[in-house]
Amino acid sequence: MTGAAVTTTSNHPPRKKRPNASSPALTTLLGRVPARLLGLRVVPDTVRSIRGALRGFLRNPEIGLILTTGGTGVTPRDVTPEATAPLLERQLPGLALAMRWGSYRSTPFAMVSRALAGFHGHCLIVNLPGSPRAVEECFGILLPVFRQLFGGNATPPRSSVGEGGARGAGTLPRSVRWP
């Protein structure tokens, strides 16, 4: 079982104590990988704070998956991609594209997501949106990949994404094999 960490960016001052719903959603979903939570941070939405949290998690060799939530939109305070980008040694643009493509069916705002994904050494870092519903949706889209990378029992995705395409709804090419 891989170790995981979650970083949540928040533009709400600590004194307001607004409850964050996306962190609990993510920590619950990690069990489906399976992964065990080794770190959880809620940080202000500044490049310095986000990057500092990510670097702190990257120092722990037991952490193989870091998920961020929030700060992937287009407002001036959405800086999670800027904080993450310099840490990515090998980007995986297909993961971010899959999240946008899959989420677009639910909301057109998926088009303006600037989420990134990639590896820093052995650790996969993925930016997720900030709303609990979007977190659950994007996590579900990426779950087969997480399971493949981290040794869980992968199952083919059951999705209607791509309806009307050449292979039909949710159909995988014959060359794709799931353990």
C-alpha cells in the first residue's frame, strides 16, 4: 500500500474557519486505490505555501502520491499549477486532460481547469479541483491509473465518455489489458 498526502489550498483566512469539504472527500477516496494517508495540509493559496507543503511531502520517501485540491481555476488567487509546475520532473498531461474531458460532461467550467499532473522522482503529484463533487468525479476518472501505478486491483473504467466514437461508449482498445 502506497503512502499518500493531500494538500488543500484555501483563500479563506484561518479566523473564518470555513469548513473544507474536499479534503475529507479525498482522504476517504484514498482507500479505493488503496493508499494510506500520511499527511494532510491546508495552506493559503500562495505559490510559496503550496510549494512548501509539496516539498515537505516529497521529503518523505514513503509518500508515492500527492493530491492537491483547489486553486486550479482562472482567478488571480488560483496558483496551484504555478506552485506545482517547477516540481514536476516528468509531466503526465494525459491525466489532466482526462479529468477535463470527463468532467466537461457535468460542467462546462471543466474547460478552464489548469490542473497539472506528473512525477517528481517516484512520487505522482496530481492537482484536483476544489469542490467535493469535482474531486470525487476526477478521482473516479483517475482511479484505474492510480490502481495500476500503485498496485491495486485495476478494473476497466465504466464510462460513457466518448459516446458515438469509433469504438463506442466506454470501450477500450483490445490492446489494453487490465490486471
